[in-house]
Amino acid sequence: MRVRSPNPARAQRLLATRKRPAVVPIESRIAILRHQKVILDTALAEIYGVPVKRLNQQVNRNRERFPSDFMFQLKPREFAALRLQFATSKKGRGGRRSLPYAFTEHGAIMAATVLNSKEAVEMSVFVVRAFVRLRAMLGANKAFADRIEELEKHLATHDCNIQEIVNVIKRLMNPPANRRSKIGFALPAARTG
């Protein structure tokens, strides 16, 4: 019986397809920190198909391209709060040892340009579209929130009017007890004397 050795090219293709992450909407990776919509370096590296270490290395080498409105590093308190949300491992247990970077919309595009990979440039278009969709959703939610606030104001005035109507109806349903005078003659009280 003859055993065939596996085709190396086919094995590489199988490994490449297994390593691809599941498709996750980019909007779910965008967080709001310091009143800005940002995407963390781990998510951005995954989207661009590069290791986080390589992304951060290229960012540090091209620091002049990333002003503070493009990218910032999280503070320990912010990272601790995100660690609770994302369920990452603790320091010293195989987890991250440095604070992550948060990229704004423009910083995410700039990161694609410093990576110089075809995948990063292609995915930067999707990242920009995700930020645009998120901005549109927040705008729609703002209009919706304004409308709800307006309705609440109307309800407050209507509640007062309704309460007044209910009070009047209660008074009409329960009129005060009137003392009726007796019909007939009333004898004067007997005088004693």
C-alpha cells in the first residue's frame, strides 16, 4: 500500500482558510471613549489582518502621522473598564502587558497607510463606511431622543389636565351631604320653668 504525501500548496490554503476570523460587523468593534468614536488596536489589527504587535510597531515608527486627535493610548482605569466588558485575561496570565491604543476614524485610515499591505488598504474602506453608518445611526437616535423628550413634555401638561378632570368627576359623583330639613311642623322645645 502506497501512502501519498499531502500537497504543500493545498495544505497552505487550508491553513489560511482556518485562520480567518469569523465575520464580525465593524460597527460592533467601535466604542465611545472620551466622547469620541474609536476602535481599539486589537480590533483594528484583526480587521487589517496583521498582528497587534506589528500594527503598534508601525504606529510607533510613524508617530508624527498620528496626532492626539487620530489616536491616543488608554489610561489604566479605562483599560480596566474595557477589560471587564471584553473579558480579557489578567496581567501576568498571558494577557496584554501594555495599554492599548484607541484610533479615531482618521487614525484608522492612517494606520492602513503605514501598514502598506493590500488587505489593510482594502479594509480601510470598510472601516470608514462603518464609522459613517455609526454616525448616521447616532444622528437618527438623536432625532428620536428629541422627539421622545417633546412627547414627555406634552404628557406632563396632559397629566395635569387629566388629574383636574378626574378631581371634578369625583366631586360630581360624591356631592357633599346636604342637611335636609324635615317636612312638617316642628314643635318648639318645651319650656321648663
